[in-house]
Amino acid sequence: MNDEITLMVGRRLYSFDGRVLEIFGGEDAVRYHVRNMYVRVTGPDRKGKRVVEIGHGKQPDSRGGGHVWRYTAEEWDEVRGLGEFLETVRTAAESV
């Protein structure tokens, strides 16, 4: 992947260039490199809620820390392309 893809998620800007995921907005800007990150999306549950977890390390139990976002079904649907964006990032992280 050579092209940067971006997505606005609420007040956060997600940017991914194929190697580094950057998230701007919220409390802090954060960067994750595909060689040292994991992406996990769970749900939807019976109410349509989803949980997105992105962190440093190759698995959720790593000590590198991470971030968790929770979305209602309505919030998830409002951000067109979020699922596809996260799948692109997850695939890149798992392929290295």
C-alpha cells in the first residue's frame, strides 16, 4: 500500500499509510507501527454495540498498552467505512 487513507471518527482523525496508523484528536495523538500492533474489533453484540481495541504489541495481552473505543450501532453506522478501514489496518498488521 502506497497511498494514505484517512477517516474522521467523531473528533478523531485516523490516518494509515500502510505502515503506520496515526490517530489524532481526543486526549493525545498516538502512532502504531504494523510490526508492533494489533487490531481487534468485537461485536456486534445483540444491541449492535462494537468494541475496537488497538494496541502496541502483537497481541492484546502485550505490555505496550493500547486504546479501546466503544461504539453503539448508531455511532458505527454513522462512520461510513470504519469497518473497512480497520480491516485494512488489521490485515496489514497480521501480514508482517
